[in-house]
Amino acid sequence: MTPALPATTPGCDAAPVLRERGQREVFCGLTGIIWLHRKVQDAFFLVVGSRTCAHLLQSAAGVMIFAEPRFATAIIEERDLAGMADCNEELDRVVDRLLARRPDIKLLFLVGSCPSEVIKLDLTRAAARLSVKHAGVTKILNYSGSGIETTFTEGEDACLAALVADLPADTTDAPSLMIVGALPDVVEDQFLRLFADLGIAPVHVLPARRADDMPPVGPHTRFLLAQPFLGETARTLEDRGARRLDALFPFGAEGTTDWLHAAARSFGIDEMHFRRVIAPGRERAKRAIEHSRDRLAGKRITFLPDSQLEVPLARFLATEAGMIPVEVGTPYLHRRHLAGELALLPAGTLLSEGQDVDRQLDRLRAARPDLTVCGLGLANPLEAEGLTTKWAIELVFSPIHGFDQAGDLAELFARPLRRRDVLRV
Ligand code: SF4
């Protein structure tokens, strides 16, 4: 049965949204450990989960042969699940052993999973108890990466929200800027250089690269979200008095300009100075996007709900690369954080939130876009049906933010189209 689709209205900021609840095809929040453990270099992620969780981490993150790993799984065995063992005692033993062997760990995250939630293991209490025991040496926090009703980028959101609750209070009267979201170091350095050239200081990043460098927060903190999936982190920062600067997300020449501009306006930076500082990067970005534009312009694209990057990426592809979004699906639509993005999506784009995978595939097969951005599990079957696909998770792992990555971002979408053309020939 074809679902009744809501009518579209001009512009997408007020467009109706097709809300679906059904079977979903996404990774769970444990996936975030793969990029977070590389970012915070003296942190360790201890998943309290099952063998399934261990396998997911092992196969997704690979085995580190040359370095000590910075993530592991404390396996909940069947007797734990049956309530025959005291999981808290076992967890304490595992953590004690780990920290005795690895004094380099300064920040330990106990990461909850579906099994730990099912047996109602209280990791908040466990983290508080273990923090007292290891005070002065290792900070211990917890968050949930469970796949029950969550999607994979929520793992980072939950992790950063846990960090925010623990940030030191900023007691100064001077305004400061915080960039929020785990970015590759090279991209973070580019942004820090641009803010320094603009004359904005101090600028902090969350998460910092080391546990003892985490930024202070207070009523004078202004923050820019670097990722669109940090709803809970933003709320926690606002609870601590910080103010979010509203902007497009820093994808492409226009998104990056708007993002930097929001900070420049907030810090009273002269408009001419702002334009002078960003002009070279902005021009480089536009030229780089131009290389892929021929391949992308006029092509129809559908995003299946996966990474929560869908709306800003569709905006980038529509406004800067000339693509035509057919359906933009996202696991959760955070209207407040995405208002500017939605306003720039072409009228007629179907917005959907959540997933009922069979119904979504029916719509996809009817629309047959040139390119479908989807999860790994759906990509191969769709390719077999003659649809060209792009893995959504690749967009989370690749450096795609900022002026100097704008060309690579466009190229990530052009490459599967080029491959399709070559195969057809
Ligand atoms: Fe599977 Fe849940 Fe473990 Fe994720 S947290 S690997 S969804 S059991």
C-alpha cells in the first residue's frame, strides 16, 4: 500500500513532515566510539555489553595491532542476564584491573548497551562509585550507546552531553566561543586558525584532545554546533547558561561562511575584516566544488534516514552543486537547529522523519533517483536493483567540514555517479 504523503509547500522550513515508525536499518550509538576514541587521546571507552556489541566494535573499528586499544567490551554473560551474578561487583573488578594496567587512561567512559539497559544496570551510579575510588587519577563518566530507539550518531551526542555535565564552571566575565562536535584534528586546526585571524578569542573545542583540556562553560559561553546531531549536548550546554549561535552547518562554501559569520557577528567583528579573512578560503571552496558540479547538477538524490547529516548535506548539494533532492529522510528532525537549512531546501522536497523501511523502499523504487544515500545494509541490494548508492556512514568518517574540504565533500557524491557511468559504458 502506498502511504499518503503530505502535500509540499513553498520552501521547506514550514513544510509538512512524513513521520514514520517501523523497522529501521541503522547502526547503534556504540559506533561513535570509532571516531571518539581517536579524538580524545587519553580516554578509554568500556562498553558494558554482550558479545554482539564486542563484535560490532571489533569489526567496525578494526583491531589495533601496534597500539594499546582504547576501547573494549566488558561482556555481560548469560548468568549476569539471568540475575545470578552481581554485575556491579564484576564491573568494579574489571575497571580496577584496567586502570591498574593502564595508568595512561585519564578519562574512562562506561558505555551502556541494549543488554545493560535490559538488566537495568545503573551505570550512572557505577560511574559515581568508581569515580570516588579512582579520584585524582581517572575521571569516570557514563553514557548510553544502546541501539534501542536510537541511531548511531546519538552515541556522540550522549557522550558529549555527559562531558558537558562535568565541565568546569567558567567564572570569568569575558565571552568565549566553543566549537561543539568531534572534528578531525586537521579540520579543527583550520577553524581555529580562521577564528584567530578574525580576532575571536578565546576559542575552545568540545571534545578537547585531552581529558584535562576540556573547556569551561558558563553564561558567557557562546557555542557553535559543528554537527547537526547534537541536540542533547546543546540542551545541556544551555542548561549551564551557554548560548547557541544560530547558523548553517559548515558544509560547503556557503554553509562555512554562514557558520563563521555567526561567530563574527556575535563577537562584533568588523564586516570588512570578516570578508577579507574568509575570502581566500571561500574562493578555494567554490573552485573546488566546481570540479564536481558538471557531474552533480540536475541529478536527483534521495537520503534515507541514517546519520542525521541528511538535511544540511541536501542543502549543500542543492544550493551549491545544483542537485535535486527528492526525499530527505532523517532519523530525527531537530527543527530549531535546522531552521536555516530547511529554509534553503528546494520547495517540493519530501521531508521524512523516522523510518518504516519497506514503505520507504517503495517510495525509492517509484522515484528511482540518480543517487541514494543509505546505510551499508541497504546499499548492495539497491545496487543490485540498478540504483546507485552512497554509504551514509562514510560521510561521518570523512573530513567534510569547512572551506578546504568542500571539494572533497562534493566529490564524495560525484564518485558513485562516475562509477555508474563507467560501468554502463
Ligand atoms: Fe547490538 Fe545493542 Fe550492542 Fe548495539 S548496543 S551492538 S544494537 S546489542
